[in-house]
Amino acid sequence: MTLERDVSKILNPSNDNAFAPQPIRNVPHAEAKPKIVRLSDVTPKPVRWLWPGRFPLAKLSLLAGDPGLGKSMIGTDMAAHVSTGTPWPDRRDEPIEPGGVVLLSAEDDVDDTIRPRLDAAGADTSRIIAIQGMEFDDAGTGMKRTRSFNLERDLPGLEDAIRQVGECRLVVIDPVSAFMGKTDSHRNAEVRGVLAPLGEMAGRFGLAVVTITHLTKAYGGKAMYRATGSLAFTAAARAAWLVVADKDDPSRRLMLHVKSNLARMPDGLAYRIDSKAIVGVEDVPYLLWEDEPVTMTADEAVAAETRQDHDRGLGRGEATVEWLANQLADGPVPPRELENRARDKGLSWASVKRAKQRLGIKPRKTGFGKGWLWELPAEGAQNAEGAQSIALSTFGENEHLGDREVTEL
């Protein structure tokens, strides 16, 4: 092995750390120098906003909420405002600079959902394009094929779409987790490795990137821990918002601030979902924004939800059981990985292990000398009374006798 390859191996260990230094081809490591700027040479400039105080330009923002509350409709509503220059709901006498919009949607079809909603919101659809995937020539058949868009490797394709739409001011990615490729959305370093180039692209083009995500079932705590996946999704965003139902009026939705790194925390906003008929389609939903601001914060809304759960008899244990079941829904996961995910969501490992017992999860070894996996029991794998299996030992599988499995019923 050459000296250059030895150095490369040292600088780039074979692990999942997205921030491991990457060697530049044909440039000796010894020639690399730090890129330095003297702050006295930096000209201060104000933050530029797409939606003043709420969604900045040249940055990433995050919008999180449970299904059915209209968070995706906020994305299409914002697209409608940008495409026409229509004033924002809280600034009705201030027209905005119109521009292009690029949409990435994994959950809604463009013909029966996205286009009708844009029309109902009054959008100029000639200024909005949607990426439907990445086309390529099949080497075997010579035919064109399409694969899913992937933020890990397809950022140049997104840049092409931004240039094609012209004067682009907004990119909406809904949900962002669907476009992460093989990135483990629960690993902070891997998520940052994908979002950092996306944020850099937003800065170069001077546009707002709004990522949309679902909420985890984690119980209580701060609102910033509720976004699905790694905390890095919220950390990378310069502004983050939570969409919740009004606990006193379920037909009313609240968009509440979670974080704002660039300005004073603004008041929240409220809206309802109404419907109208457009050409060829009946009952298309659209948003009706209220004029009055909402002073409740996202943390206060989460606390109110927690109190409601207590009133219904749903405690932290039940919520942790639900969280763990969701984590294992797609297949086995190593317990060490689950512990990292739990820590990101503010859950104690002790509560997760109690949830493991309640779900009847039996850890299994992946092979001699290899690690453990947790997986949900097969359907019907309960006793005659419907009770879950219970571990006889109070030790976890990594806590005593090396890697020997805990004896279970």
C-alpha cells in the first residue's frame, strides 16, 4: 500500500461519519490549507426573507406536523403566493416579489392533488414545476427509465430544475425523509451530510428551501424533538414550525414557531381548511388564514397535548411503546441504534426497555461474534390470554455475560 493510500485510510476511516475529511483527487494532503476570512473584511448584510420573519431566503426551513393537518397544503399555498406575488396572510397590504417554485412531493400526485390545490389557491402554475424523478437511458434496452429523486446524489438535477423554472425563490420538499436515499434519517452525521450541501445550494441561488416532515410519537418534551428522524433535521433549519390542531377547536389548525435563528420569534398563525370547485374538479381543499396572530408557542402546544393525553389515560409508557413499535415497523434494528434514536427524541433508555417488554420483543443474535437485533414479534406470537412475553432477567442483552441472550418466556 502506498503512502498516499495509507494517509487516505487514516483520514477517511471506514465508518458512517459524514464529516470524515474527504481527499481531493490529485492534490497531495500536505498542500491543503485552511480557508480563512478575517472578519474585519466581511461586509455585514441583513437577512433576506421569503416570508418576512418566518421563512428566510438562502436558508433551510422546516415544517413539521401530523398527517391530515394541512402541512403539505401550506407548501402549496406558499407556492401560490410566490408564483403570483400575492401578499402573505399576515401582511395583506404588502405585495411580494413573484418568482418560480420547484416542488418535490413523494406523497401527492400532480394531476389529482397538487395541481387542483394550486388552482384553488390561485397559483400561476406556469411558474411552478414538479420533479417527478430522474430519467436515464437503460443500457440494456436503450429505453428511458425513471427512478426516484435522491438528495444524496441528485442535487445537480435539482439545480437544473431551479434554472429551468426561472427566477426561482422557493423549493418545497415533502416529506424530506422520502428523498434521503440510503441515508439513515436517524443518524445525525448522515443527515447533516445530506442537508449541508442542500443549504449551500439554497445560499448560492438565494432561494428558500422548505422541508416538510411528520412528527414522531415521542411523548412530551420540547417541540424541537418531535420532528421524525434525527434532531439534525431541526438543527439544520434556520427556522422551524410546528403544525398542530387547536385543542379547543379541532377544525382550527395552528402554525407555531419552534425555532428561529435569524430573527425574533414571531407569533403563530391560525387557519382552517375549506373547499371550493375549480374547473373539472369539485371540493378542492384550500387554506383560509385568520387575521389575528396566535401567541401560543410550539412548546406550549406540546405541553397541552401532553395534558390531554394524561386526561385520556395515555401516559409516557404508552407513548414510548407506540414510538418503539414505529421504529421497528420496517424491520429489525440494533439496540444501540435504537438507544441513539431514543436519546435524540428525549426518551430514556429505561423507558424504551420497558416498552420492549410490553411489546414482547425478543432480541436475537445476527450471528456468532455479531451484534443483537430487536424486532417485533410475529403476528399472533402472544400467549392464550393475549399477554406479551416478559423477560425473566432485569439485565439487557448488552449488560451482562457479554453477548449472551437474556432468557425469556
